[in-house]
Amino acid sequence: MQTAFEQSAQNRSPLKGIKVLDLTIAMAGPLCTQRMGEMGAEVIKIEAPGGGDFARHAPMAGVTKFGDSTCFVTLNRNKKSLVLDLKSAEGRAVLYDLVRQADVLIQNFRPRVADKLAIDYDTLSKINPKLVYGSISGYGNDGPMKDRPGQDLLLQSFTGLTMNGGTARGLPQASPLYMVDVTASHMMCEGVLAALVARISTGRGQQVNVTMMGAIMEMQCQEITSYLEADSPPRRGETPQVSTYQEPPYGIYICAANTFFSIAQADLAVLAKALDLPILAEIKAARPPQADGEAVAAWRDRIYEILSAKLLTQTARHWDALLSELGIWCIVVNDYESFLKHPQSQGNLTKMKHPQGGEYSAVAPAISFSDAPKPELFAAPRYGADSRTILSAHGFDAARIDALVASGAVIESVVR
């Protein structure tokens, strides 16, 4: 008999037939399971009594939609919601029954919480040896940081990332995006898919572990190795740097009319000719040795000052037209208003219909497949909206469901 994963290859959606139990909250876990849902998996989001995923109630910039925060709405589409009390014996028994029919379970509890609830990998793999069990944590199960909260800004700060940009006398420079969460979500999705492929030949599931610290360290793999191998690691200077690990002119510059312009990797000699700044070619030839960190920082500052003065004389669009035509890697800096009106962005946006009525705009799935170019999308579920239908589909009769609801182990939809 074919496994669900083998059968899914015969369907248009790559993960059709795969059943995922989603015990995650916040962003890293929900984004991972949403991506699997977009690929065709059936994703059951198991939420706790008392309000469920706290992302429902933690709006970004105060924005809510259909009674939930936009954070929750945009991270939990293509899922069903089952409210289950895993602290109760009855609730755990329900989960065990679901595990018997599942392919994947993903959780992002703090270390040892899964053990306390008896829903850890060792316990659940005995119930279903084919289960692929994904675990996302902040710092892992060992070490002095294991009990610290795995939050994005905190991990950017802890791992050295925020000290790679800005100025020597300025604040550390954090990304305004939850880049650690997003990276960890991608890695968990990759790991789970690899484990599902391995299951075809082994017949067994396995545990997949991703730490947010490990994820952001991998994002910094070039910088960390360069730091460890440098005679003198680069340091922040007096002028604003996007990254001290990129050679100048890499950075963002202010131009006329309060516009902004980015230049990526560019040969200073080529840029000198394009901008009629021969001094840049001279400065390039006079780069101090890497071992003299202070001199290198001053050299970088000098390049930034010369370029800043020149670029301030015209608008960003002027420089973009001139330099891009010469093959220099550059672009005008947009805000959301200008970017989301640009024709290039339109194919990556989509309209979603919510079960409570009305539409909202969202980012479309970033991955496409030739056999399923337009994945079916449905909105994030209301809290507990699918509790009864999920259990019924898994063989629970009406009397047992009624008893579970009466005991509080299962909670049905609460319209807020």
C-alpha cells in the first residue's frame, strides 16, 4: 500500500494527502505549517483553551482584521482550528488518536514543556513510528541560554548581528523584520520535507530540530567565518554602514529631494568613471591592510563621505537611470506605498476571503510548482471553528465529542 506521501506525488498539490498537526504559536512555527498547507497538506492547528495562539491577540501596529490580529491572519491560512486542552488526560488522549493518523507534528514549546505534557517525540513515536516530529526552540535543550525566551530581536542582539551595521558611536542596528523567525520557519519546512523523503525508503519517521539561534547563525555564516579568520575583524566607523562585512561602496545614500539610493557590490574604479570622481579610483588603490582595523574604518568613512556628497546633487531616480544602464548594481529605495504600487510586486499579492465575510490583501505564496501554479488558498480559521468536524473526520462519534466538549478537554468555536 502506498503511503500518503507517495500518493501525494500523483496529485497536483505536492503535499496533498499529508496530514500535519500544528502545535505552534507566534511566527516561526505557524509560517512553516502555513507553507505546508499552501503546498496541499491538511494542517490542523491545535490551540489551547483561553484564547489559543497569542498571535491572535498581539496586533502589529495595532492592526486587527475580523477579530484577530493581522499577524495571526497572515500566518495561519490553509489551516483548521481545534481547541484542545493538552494538560488534561482526555485532551492528550485525543491528540494521541490524531497522531496515529498524522504524518507530521510540529511544536515550538520551550524546552521540556513537551516532556511535561507527555507529547514529546519519544512518547509520540511509540504511538506512530512513521511520525515526523518537528521541534523549534530558541537556543536548544542544553546550555546556559536554554530557558531564555526565543524572541527575534533578542536573538539578533545575542548573536552579534546588530553590531554589524550603523556607526561606531550609534546604536546597534537591528532588522525591523522578524528575520530569525522567518529563517527558522524555512529551515524547519526543509527539514520536515527531507524527513518525509527519507521515510519513503526507511519506513520510519524521525525528529527534526531547529533552533532560532542556529538559524540566524547560518544566515551569518559568511560574516562569522570571516570574523574568525580575519587578522583584524572589521569595525564600525563614523559614517553609517549597512554592513561592516561588505566592501564599500555597499550602502544606502541620501539624494536630492529627500530620496534614497542603494548601491550594492560595485568596483570603485568603475564607479569613479561613471560619477566623474577619479579620487575614488585613487582611494581604491590605497586600501590599508586588513590587519590595520582602525585605518580600514577610516578608509571606508572617506569613501562614504565622497559618494554622499556627489549623490546628494541629484535624485535617486536620476542616479538609478545612469548607473543601472552601466551595469552597476543599484536601486531606488522604496517605502511600502511606492513598492506595493510598482508593477513588479503585483504578481506576489493576492486577495483573501474571510469566513466572517469580507476580503483582505495578503502576500501570495512565494513557491510555485508547474503542476500546481495557483494553489488553493483559504483564510486563517476562527478560534475552534473546526473542532467538531476535525474529530468527526478522525472517527470520533458524536457522543464522545459531546463528552469532550462537556468536560472542557475540547472547545468548540467561540465567535468573538
